[in-house]
Amino acid sequence: SKEQKQRLVKHLEDAKIQTRNYFAGNLLLQPGYRHLGDYRDFPNANKVLDQVFFIGAAPHYTEAVFQYIEDVVERAA
């Protein structure tokens, strides 16, 4: 749910793990795309906007960094 996402994102951010929303979600919410259709006709795109996020991963991350992220996520469960 949207609330679960918000709690997990806060937990990660509090632990200094940056998160980002998954791209733009439903593009029809943007004024420049409204002429293409009604955003309500795409409920899965709205769900993505509310429930999906990602954590970046850079090439220089070590196993210790990934272990830290895993530990933080497990503490949220």
C-alpha cells in the first residue's frame, strides 16, 4: 500500500539509504500529456506511482554496502 511504501522509504532514508520514486508513474498526470487520455483509465500506472520506489546501486558499491542495505530492510520487517 501507499502507507507501507512511505514507512519503508522513511526507514531507509533515516538510515542514510537514498530512495527515489519509480520514474514518473502515470505520465498522464503531467500537464503536457493530458491530451493523450484520462489518467484514471490506467489504474496500474497509478498503483506504481503510489507503491513502487527504487534504491540506487553504483558500480563502486561493495558487498558491505549491500549487506548494510539488506540489514536495514530486514529491520523494517
